[in-house]
Amino acid sequence: VGGDIERMDDLLETLIEFADFAQPRASKVPLEEKLRTAVKEISEECAKRQARINWKGNDYSREIRTDEAQLKYILRNVLLAVLSQAKVSSEIDIEVEKQGCVAISYVREGARVASIAHYLSAPSSSPDENALPLRILLAKQLVERNGGRMTVDQSDSERDTVKMEFPIA
């Protein structure tokens, strides 16, 4: 019961934080720096799931144009959603693939949960909409409000890759 109450409290805080966001106030934001900060913030959760973060090399440290507070929210919630779906003791690969594009790749935990791709492509009239992961839906909404887009690539049978693209500053 304690765990369920903690989970509900966490989801309520996520909703309240989302409700406080107004129209994005775009500014130049260093994407990779904010991404690394978000990973540090969830390090305790990573330890609980015994997940390792792998940074793939790149030279894309330019800035994007987005609302900084909303970007922080987006990155944290996408990382937490990926972490909850990643196989225990697995690796999560993070790469800033090109200017303004982040790819987060992970091995999904068997049949325990559906792929995030299912949630991103679910029609709004779906009868099981109540089961959608709140963190992903809210993050996707903010990515789009900030002029970006979020997709999931499932071309590899074992790995899902969440991609977020933001406007370049």
C-alpha cells in the first residue's frame, strides 16, 4: 500500500507541475548539458533498477530553442518512463544524434509493459486511454508545444528508441 500511495503522489505532483506551464517562453538552451543534469537527477532511480547510462560520442553541443523549465520537465519524465520500461540491469543509451535531436535507446522489459510506441500512436478515442503512461503523454505535449516532435523507433526487435527533436537556436 505504501508503494502505491507513493506512486499516486508522484503522479499527482507530475500533473500539478504540468498544469503550471503556460505558453513556452523560448530561449537558447544547451541540450546536452540539460540532458546530463536530468540523468544525474534520476541516478537514484537508475540504481534501484540497476540500469547503466551509456553516453554515445558526438560533437553536437549547440543550443536549441525551447522553454528551459519545460525542457527540464520533458527530459526528466521521458527518462523516468524509459527507466520504468527498461529491463532490470540493462543499459540505456543516450545520444544527441544531430543538432537538436536526442535518441534514448533501451531494451524493453518483456511482456510486463507495452512499448512506449503504443502510447504515442494510440488514437485519442481509444477505450484504454486511462492506461496510458501519464509521463509520456505530458512530455509529448510539451515537446510539441515547443515546436518539436517525439517518436519511437521499434525497428530493432529487442530495443526501443525514443527520439525527441527540438528547434535549433
